[in-house]
Amino acid sequence: MKNYINEIKENDLIDSLFLVKEKSSGVTKTGNVYLKLKLIDRSGEMEGRIWTSVEAFTKSFDKDDFVHLKGKAVSFQEHLQLNITHIERVEEEAILLSDFFPMAERDIDEMLQSLIEMSRQVENPHLSQLLHLFWEDSPFLERFKIAPASKWLHHTYLGGLLEHTLSLTQLALKNVGHYKGLNVDLLITASILHDLGKIDELSYQRSFDYSDEGRLLGHIILGIERVEDKIRQLPNFPKDLSTLLKHLLLSHHGQYSWGSPKRPMTLEAVMLHYLDDMDAKINGIQQFLRIEVEEGSRWSPYHRTFEQFFYVAGAWDQIEVPENIVKKVLEEE
Amino acid sequence: MKNYINEIKENDLIDSLFLVKEKSSGVTKTGNVYLKLKLIDRSGEMEGRIWTSVEAFTKSFDKDDFVHLKGKAVSFQEHLQLNITHIERVEEEAILLSDFFPMAERDIDEMLQSLIEMSRQVENPHLSQLLHLFWEDSPFLERFKIAPASKWLHHTYLGGLLEHTLSLTQLALKNVGHYKGLNVDLLITASILHDLGKIDELSYQRSFDYSDEGRLLGHIILGIERVEDKIRQLPNFPKDLSTLLKHLLLSHHGQYSWGSPKRPMTLEAVMLHYLDDMDAKINGIQQFLRIEVEEGSRWSPYHRTFEQFFYVAGAWDQIEVPENIVKKVLEEE
Amino acid sequence: MKNYINEIKENDLIDSLFLVKEKSSGVTKTGNVYLKLKLIDRSGEMEGRIWTSVEAFTKSFDKDDFVHLKGKAVSFQEHLQLNITHIERVEEEAILLSDFFPMAERDIDEMLQSLIEMSRQVENPHLSQLLHLFWEDSPFLERFKIAPASKWLHHTYLGGLLEHTLSLTQLALKNVGHYKGLNVDLLITASILHDLGKIDELSYQRSFDYSDEGRLLGHIILGIERVEDKIRQLPNFPKDLSTLLKHLLLSHHGQYSWGSPKRPMTLEAVMLHYLDDMDAKINGIQQFLRIEVEEGSRWSPYHRTFEQFFYVAGAWDQIEVPENIVKKVLEEE
Amino acid sequence: MKNYINEIKENDLIDSLFLVKEKSSGVTKTGNVYLKLKLIDRSGEMEGRIWTSVEAFTKSFDKDDFVHLKGKAVSFQEHLQLNITHIERVEEEAILLSDFFPMAERDIDEMLQSLIEMSRQVENPHLSQLLHLFWEDSPFLERFKIAPASKWLHHTYLGGLLEHTLSLTQLALKNVGHYKGLNVDLLITASILHDLGKIDELSYQRSFDYSDEGRLLGHIILGIERVEDKIRQLPNFPKDLSTLLKHLLLSHHGQYSWGSPKRPMTLEAVMLHYLDDMDAKINGIQQFLRIEVEEGSRWSPYHRTFEQFFYVAGAWDQIEVPENIVKKVLEEE
Amino acid sequence: MKNYINEIKENDLIDSLFLVKEKSSGVTKTGNVYLKLKLIDRSGEMEGRIWTSVEAFTKSFDKDDFVHLKGKAVSFQEHLQLNITHIERVEEEAILLSDFFPMAERDIDEMLQSLIEMSRQVENPHLSQLLHLFWEDSPFLERFKIAPASKWLHHTYLGGLLEHTLSLTQLALKNVGHYKGLNVDLLITASILHDLGKIDELSYQRSFDYSDEGRLLGHIILGIERVEDKIRQLPNFPKDLSTLLKHLLLSHHGQYSWGSPKRPMTLEAVMLHYLDDMDAKINGIQQFLRIEVEEGSRWSPYHRTFEQFFYVAGAWDQIEVPENIVKKVLEEE
Amino acid sequence: MKNYINEIKENDLIDSLFLVKEKSSGVTKTGNVYLKLKLIDRSGEMEGRIWTSVEAFTKSFDKDDFVHLKGKAVSFQEHLQLNITHIERVEEEAILLSDFFPMAERDIDEMLQSLIEMSRQVENPHLSQLLHLFWEDSPFLERFKIAPASKWLHHTYLGGLLEHTLSLTQLALKNVGHYKGLNVDLLITASILHDLGKIDELSYQRSFDYSDEGRLLGHIILGIERVEDKIRQLPNFPKDLSTLLKHLLLSHHGQYSWGSPKRPMTLEAVMLHYLDDMDAKINGIQQFLRIEVEEGSRWSPYHRTFEQFFYVAGAWDQIEVPENIVKKVLEEE
């Protein structure tokens, strides 16, 4: 059973799995070498020390490895640290990712099913076949199911990309019929594929960070390449349709300064951009409020990227309402 | 019966109502004074000349007056102009505004009824009463029904403000339930009231232009004052609720540089901003495409405010689709 | 008598009033609960600890309360801290605000008298009556007299708003006659009222921070509402005059990006903006130099908001001047 | 006696001085060569034609020459043009600059006297001597007296630089004592010298344009060089004082984007920047309103550089004021 | 033989090839339909009219067709126009592109040979093979040889892309060895391929304009796709090398706001960006000076995109140099 | 012999020269006063303490002095500190600058010779004489040889200015002949002189910081003054040539926002700007990579000024290359 870091107390005996985030060696005043580790799991991080069998243990695992360790929690200079008596590397297969990283709240397979369901509404045979190729690509699906949508701003948890993609596709369906003349098939397909490249842009097996490809090319280009790969398998896919679809992917950030090499030039691209931006922003704020707002506070701390404070939605509940009124806050339909 | 300017041909005898946009005098080579007019109606503009009884006629009407005139269309230097034999001022009541300005396509009273209908969903008694006060205010309704939403960019026709307000409120209802924790009453009320000040910002009886108040204070401030006026009639209206509602109105442009003195700080304000911006942009592009795109062209001309070209939606129709496919373009639900 | 924090030395016995800025509890190694406080007054801040009667004391006061406490200053890890033996909450009336916050140097009542005096020069009866209504409003005056002008940048002390308002009005009077055609009454009235909303934007009884209203609406809107409230009591106040006055208030920040929803469109508004900006900037720099420059240094530290260094005025004194010269630094006239 | 272009009527016989702005040749249908001129004076411009003695006349003057000509005004295609029968070049000494360019309204020598008078208040002997060197430099004074202050924005008339310099120096004197610790001598000297380089930046003998030096180096650098030249003649001028003075000149535009290579770093430099900017802006608006506003209009046309409309000050006069009130518009003190 | 438009004179009989830029119909006063054409070639444009056999001729060609026509140049309202008696469509193969569009001055095949020669210096076998694939692709070469490098700014003539590519590759070779540690193979390959996508972005057979693909995707993406296509034919091409190469292509505009979705992150990418920008800018200015500067002028007209004036290089020649000096202006090495 | 700080170990006895960066006094628990010093040399910084003869020692040296001290390295709270038993001030002449500051890798005199050699290529006698005056000015050369090129970004070491100047001049020579019509003499001269003012802008005898002059005027202006000083000694130096040369110096930052009061307006100025910017950027990145990248990392840390990460050039070496290939990384030619 997992010992979560934020539940460990002084003198607890520990026998559990952790991820080694940092690993270095030190020398005691008496001249002995020891190992200093930083251990993390989903709940937090703590220091670890290996005082014995240092030479043997140091070869048996590396930074960024998952390890199984045994030891005891002791207090040192007002902080808890783990005196480790045994440690060994374990394979990734042996661990539960959700023990180590935050996960989306909704069930991942359920979300994927919903998305595939929605994709059945696409009637254009070319687009429909294109989506089908993705749903049949298991290695793709494995990565698509757990990728986060972003490192910093929104849906920053395993399954976040899927959650955001599903949410955006639902929004697209809600809004596309509001205006005449938008092509629903194109918009739905683009909603599903718009952030595809993030499965290659971010590495998230050991920690959330950018891959080399991610930093050098970015998810927009990486996504276009994945789409291009599939289209190449569909020999009759119309060139114009491919161009329009890629335009929606390229332009969905809306502006040059946000990394889109093209601004939206069709109504579908305009709508995709607004809905994507709205979904990312609202999820980002909600996540920020959930994590960062102190109990009872009416205001969030300063959000560095958005460069502002947010008023906590809950504060609204405290507005005096006469008895005969029931305030109505809609839940997810 | 109205003679529309774009249907007048050489030698037509005219007996109809026009709006005088410019009025000046000239002198013929033989030294006689004549009047030069620019006449407009919904369909275009043309030159007019008064050669006789100049002194009498010149006193009987002014620039920006509606006039009833008789005359004959003649050709001068490759252009048609109207030689006027009789002209007299008519009261605004005598004309049909829709003869002179573009009108929303949908029936105005019907749109107003839909909006009032939607406002009944607001359950918070304070907000509900506030909206009620507006629906009972006939002078307000008169102006609200015909105001355009903007001089340049979107919904630039009589009834445009109402059309945009209705559209935004529908969008708000479609989207508010997609996220947990948003207050639907606040969002709907703010959607209905968000551009209220435009009835004072724009003058549109004779031509679309800004009023003095509009230029010096702007529709955001003017709208807040109208809301404040009504709230003052509701003695128990909670201060916090009033602050939140006004915050949504103040911040709906989203950024300082777009004239909002505050950026959105609540989830409702964030959503209102995105949906308002999306509705304005999509309507603006559609209107631009409708008016400015040449038959058969795949591209719009350059749009000066948006600083870009748009790809014409219709071009999409020309993508080759196999026979067994029916491309689906959703109509308004 | 007040013990000022920056004068407390090790082993001093303390019996004085403080403001509790932070309050939390800890556990000693032996398992006893104690209280950790951060105490502040005008001169600085220090840590406090309550080791005994913790349960009783903890209920008797809260964070942000003024307290009367007794204790002894001891040294812990190179810092002084107060071991508190007695603590109790006191009412705000019992304290001197100037013991806790920086105050304007000039006498507040004297500054208010000067301002009222200057307002007598306004000859337009509408504007004159409007100002009179403010001078008769005691609750307003109470707040207006002690409000700071800003949290960060300039006049950040009690009475700072009044000092800035007086300074700006003097500048306006000095400069208005320099150009032909400016309306002195309008400019003076706007100078006096321009930052009015700051009495509602900032809360400054316990600490300088923004009120909810302040953050959600901002001082420009709050000021306009206060002016509107008074104008409503003056039934014949001309609409155009009210619009022009409100335009000066709205536009005094000069640019959208500085939070003004309108840019100055009249000569009076242009002048008000420049003089206000100059007064805020010069006071801001002077305050910064006074507080942050080290003795003997010719340069200030880096000013984060202005993003630059300032050359210390005093350095000028060190320029070699021949004996027969008297350098002339003008004092306040 | 000068025939002003805007007073010439059909069939007038002309015998007067003009400036040749454009000169080219054409060929009549019958194959004869003629000369086409554009003639200007202070009041406007008109076309001129030379049909006879073309060969002789064409050698006797050039574009940008002042000429004495005789001819007759005839009407051609609805415009007046001058049929020229005699033309000859005249020296610049023979013309009155004020016949050809707009001039400052105030007497130039009187303004110069005022400025010199004010410079006597400078007590620092170094700065005082520096100013004295300029007042003794006749070639400098000749140019300084007639230079305009700008090609586009403000004080765009002969004597405009002097008028702006005088105005700024008066403003500096009015405001410098308002704050403690500013050095009045430094501020006054910098006010007088701040735009010095404009006498070299703009060429304004024949038309207002930039000189090569003006475009390649700019008036800030050119001004610093002129000041440096004089300082070199004052062997004991303190280095620090020279650095501070040059800093005020360098930074008076206030921001990099307005062409200042340094931002103001002393209180004197901050004040100089604000007052200079205010004076330029207010003069620029007043000039624009004077020239561009149509009789009776409450709004100016769109100002391209300031990117806005201005409300016409005169409109203020139309606000209804009760009988017993005398509105007070201050005249120049 | 071609009749160039700028050499046609009144009454000339014309029998030559032109490009039809505009085509519309009009009605004469007598009610007859005629055709109005705008004809262009390399040297300019002129109006054409077809008065007879209108129905037959109108079907025989379209706007944007090359035509062979016969007719006579007549004068109408001060302009020349062509009265056309015979017109017929010709195939593109029948015309000389250089009769219709400006061409690079240097011989195109010679430039291509130089470029291929330089590409032989690439030693890395993957990159070498990649370049080889392009040199073997005749349809690619056909387009690559005549494409312009830009519609507006620089190398805006047939062969311009090749000229710019050659120039940049030469610059890269000159500079790459100046710093240690840059990879010359990567830099040379990227220089050759950097603007590849322009052969698809611009259409330049009939007129210089953007293709649909060009506007919707842009040359950066189109170029990456062409490179990707070739790399797919090289099964062992290393992934990292492909990523680095594509990064150089993606980032060569240097900044988001100039349409690069990534900024340069390697030394080779940084150098490529600077040299590309310098070459485009210098060529752009030289072209602008060549075309737009009036004989004898020391200054160019205002350049709208660069937002400035340029000083004409030739002016330098006029600097007085003592006799014994030979000014040295280097020619192309 | 110098004891370098980064080589000092616990219990070492020290007898060496250091620079005193900070100096303050403290009080021990037993009430004795002691001195706290921060000592630096080229290799790092460490704490020092003086426990005895405090009063005498404290008078014998100041902050920013070079000192000779004796003492012993002891460990205190996990850090080494120096217990000083003797300390005395030494003159600057007694130290080796390269013991205290980072130095350029290449030999300084050798670099200067190369630069002078290159300057001989200037054929224009005016420019050649101008350069000669600088090479004859020993006090100038002393400063020019050791000045760094910048405090933060690039060439931030003694000799850095010379290294950057030499590098830029080499680049200029490599590139100037690539385009027709550029004046090589002007470009070379400007390359050599472009950053001249940095010898006055930065003070670098004791620490790298800005001088008063540097902050108030900046190196562009200071450089122009030095050039002006020399030109004044050359009575026949043509005015136009001087203006062009100064234009290149003024505009070499390329944009207003980077502190250039003029943008480049000649081809030479455009090239100088690009090459200067490229050289500074590439050197800045290389220095950053050399110092900040951890062993084995493929990515640099975040660069705050450039606001991005860099990919480590070395990573390129790890790309798999087939055996028969020799990757070619060019060394300095």
C-alpha cells in the first residue's frame, strides 16, 4: 500500500514506492559519504538520506527512477526526512501513474468513449475516415488518454488533454448551429484534433516537461504532422479539405503573438479559436481557485500569467437573498 | 411609393422621400445661384440640383432633413443627377425608417419578445425585478428596439443592438451550464444589459454617428448609469449584487486597450467577454462577406479593422465530395 | 506610551498597542500548542509568541485586530521576538492611527481648509453648488481626510489623497491661465473631484489594500457614482456640464492602458491628465528617494514600477560652484 | 503689393511675388511646349502656365525659387489658373517671409526679449554664462527667431520654436517652486535650450522640411552639439553640471519610443518632460481646432497623429448658464 | 515582336501579346454593348475597348488570359486607349514570361548551378542526400527557378526566390566559420531550403498573388511539408536531425509577431535568422531605391512597410574628397 | 601567490589579495564588535570575519578596496568563512586585474594589433586620419583595451569591448562586398568606433557597473562626443561625412526601443546594425551556455533577458551519424 508523503509522520516506518527527483551525495563531518535524495509522489515531496551501503545502493537506481524503498521518518532541523535502509529500482509497469501525478477527475475511458461517440456525428466521409484512423491507432490512444493539456495553465493533470478535447468538442456542438453557414463536420473534426501534438510536445511519464521536439517545433506543428501522416493513408482525401482542416489547427491560438503562424480566416476557425480560448481560460481559473485560494478568502492570490486577481465565485453565495428565493447555480447538465 | 435611388434611371420622373445629407450652393457660369444636394436613402446616394425658386426652397429645409421632392433624373458627366422642381421638409413621423437605413432581417418585435421570454428564466428576485423595470420603460424600449450595435464593425443596422443582445443571451444560456459554479441569473442579466449604453452612445435617427455623450463617456459608462438609475428604484437591491453586475458590464470588452477599465475577474465575466467577442466578430465577418465579396471570389477584400483577408465560406461548398455524401451545413436551429 | 517596534531591544519589557497582521498556531517539540503572531506598527514589524494560556488568549482577538499586550523581547535565531504574557483586543477608537500608519507631513485640517478655500474661486453656480454639497457631507469628509492616494506608487500614507488633491488643484490654478480658452471652473472642480473614488477603492483602516468594490469597479467608476449622487440633488444641473465634468474624471489617466475608458478630448481634460500624472510621478519619486536611497549614494535602487534608476537630487549639491555663487534651490513658495 | 492666392478671382491681372513649388513642361495638342507651374504663398496654391517665350523663361528660374510674375487669372476646367506673360527670379532678401509662410501671432522680437529677460533669473554663473554665449551669437539668433517648432504637430509656423521655448520656460518658472528640492537654474536653462537643435533639423527657408542632418541625426543630438560647442568656450564649466544639463536635453521626450535615448532620471528632467509634452500637445490641439474645425461644429475632424477626435472648446460656451452668472474664461494673464 | 505598353503612342497600330487583368462590359449612349479591358505587360498597363463583334469576342477569352490582339491606340480624355479589332486567347507556352513580369538580372540557370555547387559542400550524408532529392525533382526545379521571393518587400521578381536563396547561402558560408561550434552542414542545408514553401505560397504565373494554400497555411508550413515529403523517402534520416532542420525553417522569421511559431533556439537558427533578415532588408531597400527615388534626390519617398525614409547611397558620392583620393565602392566580389 | 576562493578548503591558511565587496559590523552574543566582510576574486566570493583589533583594522581599508589579508578558513553553518588575523589596503597597481575579473581568452595586445591592421584598409583619407588619432591616443587605448562590452549580456569580461569590436569589424569586411554600392571605408570605420562610448559608460576597475555619465547619457552619446573631439582636430573633415559616420553610430541599435534615437537610414547603417546585433547575440548565448548549462543537459536554463531556453549546441554531436561520415564543425578560420 502506498504511503503518501503528505501523510507521513515522525517515526513512521515506510515501505512504499516513490519517484526520485534529485540524487546527490554528501560527506558527513566524520568523513563518510551518504546519499541525499528528493522523493516525490502525487501528494508532495520530502528529503531522503542513505547512510549505509551507499556504494551498492548508489548504482542500483538513478534520478527520475521509480523506486521501492524502506526506511523511517525522522525529524531534522524542523523538517521530516526519510532515513532509508533499503532501496531498489522498479519498472514503470509496476507503479500506478495516479499515485504519482494528479489525474483528471472524470474516468478516462468514459471520456474517450464520449469523444468517439461525438465523432460519429461527422458525416463527411473523408473526415470521418480520418478520425477513424486515429481511433484505431492504439499507441496513439495510449498517449492521448493520459497526456495533460498544458504544463502551466489549464488541465495540467493526466487525462487533461482528453478532458479539454471533449469539453471543446461539446462546446463546438452547442454553438455551431447558432450561426448559419458554418460547416459542422469541419469544426467537430478540428475540435477533436486541435491539440493532438501535445502528446508529443509534453513528456509526462516522469514529470511534466517539454520534450526536445516540443520545444523545437511546438504542438501545433507536431499535430499537423500527425494529421498529415493519417491523411497520406487516405488517397482520395481532397487537397482543399486538407488545407482547410490544417488551417484550423494552425490558427487556433488566434494570434501571432500566441504562437499561431496564421490568424483564423474562416468562420469555423474563428469559432474554434474563441471556444478553445474560453475553455482553457475557464478551466485554468477554476483549477487555480481550487488550489490556491485560502479558505474563507474572497480573492485569489495574484495569477502571474494572467497578471490579475480573481474574485472567488463562492463569494457570490454570500450575497444576501430574501428567504423566498432559491439562488440557482447550474450544475453540469 | 418610394423611388429607391439604385433603381432610378435616366429620364425617370421622381416623386418620393429622401434624406438630405449635404446641402450647399453654387453659381452657374451665367451667375445664377443654384443648390447642390446629396440625397440618400437605404439603397444609395445621388446628386440633386435646384435651379429655380432657389431662394424660397433653400429656407424650407436643412441638411439632415427628410424631404419630399419632385424632379427628373438627367445624366451629367456620366452620372445621374436629379433636377428638382419641388422640395419640402417632412416630419420624421411621416417616413419609414426602413426606407432609409438598413434593418435587421428578423422581425424586431419578435426578437424583443424572445428576449423578454428568456429573461423570465432569471429566478433571483432582485435581478428579475431589475429586468422588469426595463421592460416596463416604453421610451427605453423604443430606442432599444431600433438602435444598431455599432457604427462600423458588427450589427450595423437598425435593430442590430437587439439582434446582438438576443444572440448573446442565447449563447450564454447554451454555454453557462457547461461549467460548474457559474451563476446563470447573473450571466443572463448581464447579457441582456451589457450594451445598453449604446442607445445613448450612437445617434441613428438621421445617420449612424456618435452622440456627444457617446464620444465623451462611451456606452459602458452610459449603460452603467442607466442600470444604476433602475437599481435606485429597487431599495433592497443588495450592494454586492449590484457591484458584481456592474463589474460584468464594465469588463465585457476584456482588456484595457479595448476600452474596459477593468478586466474580467469572475467566471461569469470571463464567459460574457468571450461570447460577446465571438458574436460580434462572427456577425461582423458575415456582414462583411455578404456586402463586400465579389461574386465568385474565394477571398474577401482586406478588412481594415481586422487587418486581414477572409476565406469565403461558400468556397467550402466547392470541395469535391463523393456522390454518396451530403455535406451538412446546419441552419439556425 | 507607545513602544515603537524599531526601537525595541533585547530584554525590553513591553506594554503597548500593536496591530496583529498574522496569527497562526504551532506545536513545540514537547507537544504544546503555542501562538505565532506577526505584529506591526508604523515603524516596522516583529514576531510574537504566546506560550501560556494559549486557549484563552486565542479567542480574545483575531488577525487584523488592534491589541494591547505585555511581554518581553528575547533573541531567537538572531532575531528579536516578543514573548507575550498578556494580550487583549482594543477598539479602533482607542488607538492613534498615526501610531500605525505613515501620515502626511502637513496638517490634514489645514490642507482641507486650503482646498475648500480654493474651491471658492469657482464661479459657475452649478459647479460651485456641487462642491458645496461635498463640503457639507461629514461622512465623506471623514474618509476623504485620511485616505491615501495609492497603495504603491505615490502619496501612500494617510492624508495622501487630500495632499495630492490639494497639490493638483494648486497646479491647475497656476497653469490654467497660461493658455487661452480653458475653462477654469471646470478644471478646478475636476481637480478637486478627480480621485474621489479612492476613498471607496482602498481600504486603509487596518492595512492598505483594495476593497472588493475597488477591485471590481475601480476608483474612476466609484468616483463618477459619488459625483452622480450629488448632481442628482441639484435638479437644474445642465446635462452638458455634467457630461463634460464626468469626461474629465473618466479620462484623467490619459490612456486606455492606464485604465481610462476614454482619452482626454477637451483642453481641460488634456491639462488635467498631464498635471495629475506629473504630480503623482514627482511625489512618487520623492517618496522613493526618501525611503530607499542609502546615505551617500548618488543613485536610487531600481524602481520596479518605473523600471529605472533615479539620480539623487542631492548629488547636484556636490557640483563644484565657485565661491561667489549661491546655489538656489527654491522652497515651496 | 502682394496678390494673395486665395483672393484672386477670374480675370484678375496679377503682378506679384510667388514661390515656385513645382515646375514641369507639357506639350499642347498642336505640339507646342509650355511650362506648368505650381505657385504658392501663405494663403494657398494655384496652377500657372507659360505659353510664350518658354525657352527663355525656363532658364530664368527653378523650382523652389521666389519669382516675380505678371499674368492673368483664367478659368480652366472649373479651376482658376494663371496665364503668365512675364516671370523672373528674385532674391530671398526681396521678399517678406511672412507673405509666404504662416507666422507666430506674437511679435518675434518681443518674445525673444521676454526669453532673455527670464534667463537673467539664472544665478548659477556657469549656466548664466552659457546662456549669455547664445544671446551674443547673432547667426544663431537669426535662425532661432524664425524656426518653427515642428513640421507637423505643434507651433508649425515661423517663430514657433521661439514661442514654444518661451511658453515652456514660463511654465517651468510657474511650476518649479511647487516641489521642494528642484534646481531652478538647471530647469530654466534646459527649458531655454531643450529644442535648440530644431534650427538645424528643419529647413524652413523655402518649405518646411527636414534637413539631411535633421533626418540623419535629429534635433536632440544636434542640440547637444550646439550646447557642447558653447561649453567648450567656458573652460571651467563643471563636468557634472554639463552631464546633468545634457541629460535633460537627451531625455526630454520622456521615452525611448519617442526618440529619447535616455528616460528622465532626475526630478528636473521629469518636470521638463511633462511640461514640454503638455505645451506641445495643447498648442497642437489649439492649432488643429483653429484650422480644421468647421464653423458650428462641436467636434474636430479625426486627428491622424493623436488618433482621436477633439471636442471643440467653444461648445462649452453653449451650456445654459442662469442669467446671474458670468462664465469665466481666463485670458492670458 | 512585342509592343511594350510604355512605348505605345497615339495612332500606333498594335499587333502583340498582352495579359487581360480586368474585363467588364459597358453600354454606349446609343445603347450598344462594348467590352472594357485592362491590359498589362511588364512595362505598364492601359485601357482597351472592343466595339465590334462583342458577343463573339467576349466568349473567346477571360480575365487573366494571355491574348493576342490587334488594334489602334487612340486618345480619350487625355489618356491613350486601345481600340481592339481582333483578339484571341493564346496558351501560356506561347508567351515569354519575361515580357510580362520583371525578372532577376542574373541568369537563372547560372544561379541555380551556383547553388547546387555550394550544396556539394555539405558532408553529412543525410543532409546531402536530402538536397540531392530536390535537385533531381524537375517539377520542383521548374517552379523554384522562377518564383519571386515575396509579393511586396524584397526580390519581387521572377527568379527572386532563387536569387535570395543563393545570396543567403553565400552569406551563411561567409559567416559560419566566424564562430566556433556552429554546424556548417545544417546551416547550409537550412539556407537552401528555408523559403522553399514560397513556390506554393505565391502564385505568379498570371500575377503575383497568394495562393489559397499560401494564405491559409503560409510558406513556412508549406516548406516543412515539402521537406517532410523528401525525408520520408530517406528511411534512415535521423529523427533528431530532422527536428533540428525543421526548427531552423520554422524559426527563421525570428519572432512570433513575424509569423514564426518558434523563436530560434540554436546558434545555427540564430545566425540563419539574422542573415536572412539582413539579406531581405538590404535587397528590399535597394529595389525600392532603384524604382522609387527621383533623379537627383538625396532621399527616398516614405517606405510604408519599413515606416521610414532612406538616404540615397549615391549621395555619398557627392561628399567632397580631396583629389588624391580614390573613393572605393566595392563591387560584388 | 594568489589563493583563489574556489580552491580554498577548510583549515587552509590564507595569505593573499582580495577585493572587499561588502563591509559591515556585528555584535557577538558576548557583546564584542566584529567585522563582517564579503571578499571576492575572479573565482568566486566568500565571507570573512575579523574578531580582533577590530577598531584598528576597520580604519585601514574600505569597501571596494583591494586588500592583502592573512587568516584561516573555517566552517560555520555549513559554509566556509575566513577568520582574518591581518588585513591591509593595497594599491591598485599592486594587483593583477585578471586575478579579480574574468578576462577575454584571446591576448589583448594581439587583438588590438589585428584591429589596427584592419583599419589600414580604410582608404578615405579623412576616415583614415580619424582612426589614426585614436590609435595615437594612449589614455584612450589603455581604457579601450580592458573595457568589457556590456554589464549583462555579451562580452562581459575585461577585453570584451575590444574582442567584440574586432569581431564586428571582421564580419563587416566579410559581408560588405556581398552587395553592390556599400561604402567599405565608412562601414569599417563605424564598426571600429561604434561602441567607443562604453569605455566611459561602464566603470570596471572595481566592479562592473555604470558610471554616472553612463547612466545619464549612455554610450551612444558618449561615443559621439569622443568622435566629435577627434574630428575637431581634423579641420578639413567634410561635414557630410561626419554626419553619415555619426548616423551609423547613433542608429546601430536599430530601433528606438533599444535606445537608438534614429533608425538606420543608409545601407551601411542597416548592415552595421544587423552584424552588431548578431555578434552580440551569438556571443551572449555562447557565454551563457558555457557558464550556465549543467554537464550533460541538452537545454540551457531560462535566459531572462532573451526570455527563452536554448538548445545546447553539443547535443547536435549526439545525433547518430553512420560510420563513414565525418561531421564537420568548423573552427575559427
